[in-house]
Amino acid sequence: MSTKLATVLMVPSMAFLVLAGVQTSALVGRTTALNDFSRQVGIGRQITAVVQQLQQERDRSAGELGALRRGGDRATAATDLKPLQTATDRAIVDLRRAAEPLADADASWRVAFSEALEAYDQVVDIRPAIPPAVLSSETILSNYHRAVGAMIDLLAEPTPGQDQPALNDAVLRYVQLARVKELSSRVRAQLYAAARAGGYGTEDRVLLADLRAQQLTALGAFRVAATSDQIRRYDETTVTPTFLTAVQLEERSLPAGDASPAVLPAEQWWAASQQRQELLRQLEVGVLDDAVRQADDASSGQLRATLLVVGGVVAVLLVALLISLLVGRSVARSMRLLRSQALRIAQVELPDALDRLKTVTGGVPAIEVAPAVVRSLDEIGELAEAFVAVHRSAVSVAVEQALMRRNVNAMFVNLARRSQVLVERQLELLDDLEREESDPDQLENLFKLDHLAARMRRNDESLLVLAGTDSTRRWNRPIGLGAVLLAAAAEIEQYQRVRIESVADVYVVGHAVGELVHLLAELLENATAFSRPDTVVVVTARVEATTSLIEIVDRGLGMSPAALGEANAVLASPPAADVAAVERMGLFVVSHLAARLGLRVWLDGGEHGLVARLALPAELLATTVPVELDPPASARMLATSAARGVARSPGITLEAGAPGPGIGARDMPVAGRPPGVAVPRQARPVPVRAEDVLAPAAARGDGGGWWSRQGPSAPAAPAPAVPPAIPVTAGTNERGLPVRVPMAQLSAVTRLAQPMSAPNRADPDPEAVGGMLSRLYSGVRRAEAEDTTEIPVPPSGGHDEGGRRQ
């Protein structure tokens, strides 16, 4: 986006910059040309100085050559010319120094400058030929004429361009005046040579006439190009006495009719003509200064205009770039904020909201949707509002899904609890039938029904796990790991195939026993269901560091590596409840129970089947061995529980050498009969329930009851007889509530007045107490499941659903 914005913003800027660059380049080129023109015009001062010195040297040399033809002294001629030649050399040196900055000037000016220097070099070369007069005067003076002409051509070389006519006229004015002055100098040289020679030559008259005609032409051209002020100054100069004296002497040399022109006095003519040349020189300097000033003004003005244009272009460009940068930063910032909000919504807020809604157990919480971070009124602001609208819609859909999921979970819980109530009542009825049944075959069938009902209860608990609800079976004291494994084996159908070997002597905290038994039962059910009936499932438990590792090994079909990886992924990260979870409910229940207990479960490929491993963390292991409690007041429930623990245990075996509690280790009453009454021995193994396994273990001190991590407490001292704080109950009514026994408190007190015999000490039966509480909770759940607020009163002498009379 930044690149696109930069492209959109930079393309017009670059186009403007190109156009401005072309315009600026033209302005800079024009400024450079005017600057070169100004310097070239400025160097005209040195050029005119060289011309002045060359004219002086040439005119004096012409006179000396005329004198030498009359037999003049050569040494005197050389002495008289030496100062003039030295002055000319100094002027050339000044010109060279002034021309150094123009080394990079235009080619035409550099060519003209080179030609002027070459012509001067020829003058230097011809100087030694003047005193001996070995060459003709025309040959010697022609070199001077050529050098002066090259200097005047160099003076006329500066060109400001076609669009600067005023500057062209300025150059033309001082060039025309320089030509006028040059022609006047050549007339002076001819007249001075004739004066020193004593007469005119045959060609002198023609040459003088031609020079005067050229002078008049050049003067006319100067007047045409010169300004009125320059013409006025020229006119003022020509009327000065010194200028008029030279003019008068020159007029005397003009031919009159057939008479020969007069030969002027040499010294008088030189002095008068020298003054006239100085006046012309002053006038030339003035006109040149005007041209230099005009060129400097034009160059400075062009430079100012160029700087203003360049400054304006740069300012406009900077403002445009600044505006583009601000707009681009604003758009880019809005896009970054929008992108950050979109990513935050997609990666943080929406997943967090979904997780909160997935894990909600009560009412659906209110999910706040953050407003749009971009609140502009342009398209980006509208896009931000669209993102927020999408977020709100997604949250609304998630809330609806959470409400629907909560309703489904509520249905699961309601159905599971209703089914649990029925199963509990069925188990109670089976307990009553088992107590009154003496036929072994019929009792075996009742035990099978009992076991099926226990498995149905486990399915109900699995539904509660699907709905995210805790199990209703709880133990308050630590239970031995061996008893937990036996209880888990008692929960499955093919419990006869389970072999428990080398169980570590550790204890599991009471609050985790019920769910751990459920988890192990699911793993054992899977191991027995997917292995051959003639094989056994071996269970081992050992302690490694601070954890206890349980391994369940079967010789079944096993799983492919892909299926094994998928199953381990489900076990590591419990998925949400869906149709797939119901189809594979065992794996789903194991993963959620493991996450709830904080333990790790994984599957490995075994040698001939599958190995399920379960690592119990130190938090689930008890640090002390539970102490034995005093026996409860109800010996009837203890007898019943003990009878169930003995009668139902033969199908489960604990291998020799396995520490921990077992089943059938005590000689306890069976089927409700008092101790000492013979119990028919079962010929075949019968099913058992988890509480049947855990109850005898708890009765022997392996678990059950209230338990504290601070260790066992000291035995309490006998207290005076007081009525029981908790009323003695006699079962429950049709609502599942306990029925009080009249006079129970009084009988408990008066019983102490009778002679006391040493009571037979019996181990407590936490399962019996848990069964009573379970029946109490069953009544509460039945009351919660009812959709009426009226409390039905059963008719007197009626029967409850279990068949018991009230």
C-alpha cells in the first residue's frame, strides 16, 4: 500500500519536477549565457587597452620607418619604440590574466581569442625587423593592422542571443566606436610616416582617401547604433580645442585641386593627434562602460529571475512533497491502524471471545466490540466500520452458537441427570433384590443387571463430561492406586480380562478418584474392545520422579501412525463437543477428564497392540497414608457394603506381589445376613461396581472420609454421652429426602445407661455414607428435574418407584 501511495503521489510530482527542470534548465542556460556575455563584455576593457597600445606602437613604428628611409638612426628608432613595445606586452599580460575565467566560454569566443594572440605573436616576431628596415613598411605595418583587427573582432565576439537586441546594440556601439578610433589611428600613422619621411608616397594619397571614407562610414554606423547620450558626448568631444586642433591639422593634409597635400610637421601632428586619440579613448571607455553595465544588469536580472523561478519551483515542490507526505502518512497510518485492528480482531479478540463463549458454564457474558480505530469520513473510515460490523456479526453468531451450545449442554445435563436418577433408583432396587435373593443363579443374573446399570451410569457421566459438568461421585479421603485400578476395571464389560501387575504403593487424592476411575475405565474399555477375547489387558503402575506412570497394554489391532497422531492430538488438546465427539465419545471423555485433572495421557504403538500411558502429577498424589476412622453408627449399611464387596469380587484379580488394597480380603457379612451365617459360594465370576471396590478399601483405611494434607489427627478422647447432633434417618421418601426416626435421640442417650460391653470394632464404610449422600443428591436432582412447583403427597400406605413401603 505504501508503494502504491508513493507511486500515486510521486508520479505527478515527478512530472512537475521534469517540467520544472526543463524550465529551470533553460533559465539556468540563459543565465549562464548572460553571465558569460557579461564577462566577455567586461574583458573588453583589457582588449581596448591592448588595442590602444598596439595603435600607439604601430603609429610610432610607421613614423620611425619613414625616418629610417630618409637615413635616420636605427639605435634611436629602437630606443624610442622600446617603451611602447613594453607597454603593449604589459597590456597583453593583463588581457591573458583577465581571460583565464573565460577558459570554459563558448567555442567561438575562444577561437577568436586564440587568433588575436596569434596575431600579436606575429607582431612580436616582426619587431626586430623595424630598426634595420629590412622589410617594407607595408609588410611590417600589415602585421599591426592584422593584430588590431583581430582584437576588434574579439571585442565584437560577445553575443547575448537573439532575444536580447538591446545588448546586441550595446556591443555594436562600442565596436563601431572602436572602428572609428582605429581608422583615425591609421590616418594618424599615414600622416606621421609622411611627415617623418618628408613626403607622400604614390599610394599614400589613395590610402588616406580610403581611410577617411571608411572613417566616415564607421562614424555614421556609430551614430545609428549609439544612444542619444552617447551621441551628445561624442559631439561634445569633437568640439573641444584639442580635438579641433588635430582636425585642422588633418585638413591641411587634404588635397586641394591639383596641388599636392601638405606635409604636416611631425612633432606638432603627433602631439595634436595623440590628444585626439586620448579623447576618443575616453569616449570609447565610456561607451564600453555603458555596455558592461548594461550586460551586468541583464546578467544580474536574469540570475535573480532564475533564482526566483528555481526557488519557486523548489518551494512548490517541497510544499507538494510535504502535502503528499502528510496525505500519504495519513492514509498509510489509517491503513496500518486498520490492518492492526483487523489482525487483532482475527488473531486475538475474536478467538478470545470464541474461547470465552466455548468455556462458558453459566450465563453467556456480554462481549464488547471495540469501535473502529479509524473514524474518518472517507472510504478508509467506511472500511474500518465495515470491519467492526463484520466483527459484531461474528460475535453475534458466536453468542448465538454459545446460547445454542449452552442449551444443548443443558439438555445433555438434564437428560444425563434424569437418567442418573433412574439408574440410581434401579441400583437401589437391585440392592434390595440382591439382599433378599438366595438362589445363586438368580443372584448372578441380578449381579449382571447391576453391572449393566453401573455401566449405564458411566455413560451418563460421559454425557455430563460432554456437557462440561463435573461428576457426582466424590470421595473425601485418599484412595490407594490399586483400589482405583480395580474400581476402573469393575466399570467395564470384560473385566475378567484385566490383569493388574506391580502397582505402586501410592494414594490418589479423594476429589480426583471418581473422574480418574472414569478415565481409566474408558481406556480399559477401549483396550478390551479392540483386542481378541482370548487375550488379557495388562495394567502396571510405577513411580517415576514426582509422577506416577500407569500403562495399559493390550494385544489388539493397534492403530496406524496417522490415526495414532490424530488420537494423541485429541488427547493433548480437548476438542469441542460435536458429532465426531459423540461418535468417538471415549477418546473425547478421556481428553477432557485428563485436561480437567491436569494429567497427561498418550498412546503408543506396542509390540503386538497398543499402549496407553497415563502420567499422574504430584498434585493428584497424597503425601500421607489415610488414618482409620471410628465406625459409623449404621452397622446395617456397613454390612451391606461389605457384602457387596465380597460377593462381587471374584472376577477381578490382583496379581501376587501387587501392593495396595484388594477385594475380598475380609470375612464380612454377605447379602444382608449377619456375621457367622454361611453364604453360598459363587461358582462363576460375577460383575462388580466401582463403589463396591472402593468401599472396602475405604473401610480398611485406604481412603474415604474427610482427609487433610496436614496428616492424621490424634484419636479423640471419649466424650460424655450427648444426643446425636445429626438426626438419625430411616431411608428417604418419594422425593429422595431423609425420613426422621422418632425417639432416636432418646434411645441413643438411654442406651448408655445400660451395661456397656466392649463394642465390636468395624471398619467404616465411606461408600455406604456416600450412597446415602448420593440418594440425597438424587432426590435433589429429581426435584430440580421436575417442571412443577407443587409437591405431590403420596397416598398413605403407597409404594415408591423402588417398591418400598413408606
